[in-house]
Amino acid sequence: MKPHPSPVPAGVRAELAAYFGDPHEGGVFRNPWGHAALPGLPDVLRWKTARNRLRAAGYRVKPLTCPADALADFEALAGATRLFWIGHASFLAELDGARFVIDPIFGRAGGVVARVTPPAASPAELTGLAAVLVTHGHHDHLDPHGLRQLAAANVGVSFIVPRGLGAVLPRECAPVIELDWWQYVEVRGVRVHLVPAQHWHRRGLLDHNKSLWGGYVLEGTHRLYHSGDTGYFGGFRAIGRVFGGIDVACLPLGAYEPRWFMDAQHMNPEQSLAAFRDLEATHFVGMHWAAYDLSDEPLVAGPQLVNELAAERGIPTERLHVLTPGGSLALAGARGQTRAERRHLWRVNEG
């Protein structure tokens, strides 16, 4: 499969030029637009030695319960586009019969950070895949063990990653296709585009920003967007304009406090709703919460807050989908005017 440039209208490129700039500079990658500085090691130490003011005394992290027969419920849904939330940023996505897994991780992050809520499916259950997609190299998104397991369960499946990240993948993961921002490959009739995100790369001490990062737009009958990890930035508007809107956007609801540390790299729920607006998206699916305890806010704070904010802003409940791990969604209807059927919504009282 050969990468091709994503079609970008000339007017959009001129108006939002910064988000079409070259992220490669001097042997490393960067975000070629102005934004707050990303945190460094002194900031990490300051955060980790400070008292957490966002959790009550005696707060205890509790796992969520995945529904029984979750995959069977997903399979029972009908629609040109179907989405199954494995947990964290991991999804099984099906567009026009082609299946993809995005950011698969099934155990500890980096072999160190324990999982709070178990994944809703195992690698052995995720077969018949057209491709496996990884958004960036951080340990809670790129898990070598999970990738090896998927390679074993899907012999010859393609692995699609941002530029430079192929070198990090286990040797069992082949073939590997690397993309730059605003490039796509076509897989079983579905275009898989890599789009910008405001983030960074590091897996070890000596590889800071040696690989690119991004989100994906999967384009078939409908357009599905997965943000990966990102701070809030003007690129959401560029993505929405290039694709003429998004049918379903997978956006984060966790790992966002404290804001002084997280703001440039992770969105809070209010910013995720702003991104949803900028993308001109029809449906919002929450992700990046409940699996790992990565930041200062309580584990279910993001889902609670996004429900409150959506109600305040008059976002219809049929467009907001905060699923429990193992929840699923199917879209039917014309692009931009889809209706959704869903299974296993998360309820506020579950937190």
C-alpha cells in the first residue's frame, strides 16, 4: 500500500496554513504552530511531589464492570460503521466491512502502570482485521505485547503508524506503513488518513520527538476520527474543514489534571466538546478514561463533567455517547446526517 497526499482544498490550506506545515525539523519532530510549552522533567517532579487537591480523603480508585457478551452485542448492531470501545484509547472500528484496531493495549502501560478496568476484549477475539493503527509512541498507546498478540491472531495484517514509529514496533509486526500528516493509504476500500495532533513522542531517555504523532480519520461511507493524545489546538478546525465534517469523533475524557501540567498535551472535557464543535462532528464518543489512573482528577470526573456540559449547551443526548468499556455504537444513514444505535452507555451513578 502506497501513501497518498490527503486532498486538501486550497482555500483551507491558505486560511489555516500552520496546520499544514512540515513537522520535521533538524532530525526531530515538532508542532509547527504556536502553543504553550510542553512540560519537561522539572515539571514532572513538581507535579508528582505536590498534593492532589482534587480527590477527597479516602478516595479509592474502583474498576468499572465490563458488560458480559459485549462483543456479541457489537456484532448484533447493524450499520455501515460500527465502533466497539475496548477501553482507554483502544477501539475496534468497522467501516464498510473492513475492521481496524486503534491503539491496542490490554495490560499494564509500559509494563509498570497497573490497569484499573480490564479490557473488554482480548487480542485473540479481534480477528479478521484489515489493519492495526497506532497514534503515537507513548506506553499507554503503543504496547509491544498487545501488538505481537494481534499480529499472531491476524497473520499478515498491516500496521499503520506515524512517520518514524515503525522502528519501535516488534519485528512480528509486518508489513508496517508509515504516514506523515495529511497522507492516507487505502485499505479494503477505506482511506486511513493521518492528521495532526498537538502532542510529542518519547519512549526512552534518548528518543525525544524522534517519531511523529497524530490522529486518524477513517473514511468510508462515514468519516470516523480518533484524536490520539492531543492538547486543544486550531488543527481541529482544519480537520473538520478538509473532510467536510466528521460523522463520529472519539475524543478524550481523562488524564487532564492538573491543567498547568496537562493543558498543552491533553484536553479536558470542555476542550473535547470544543474540538467536537470545531470538527463539525455529528457524534461524540468518549475515550481515554477508566483504564489507568494517570492524573489528578477522579477516574469518572471527565464523564460526569462532559454530561453536565453537554446538557448546559443543549447537545442532544442522541449525539453524546459516553460508553462503558465494552460499549458499542453503529451508524446508519447519509454522511453528516447519521442516526446512531448504541449498547451499554455509562451512567453517572456508576461512578
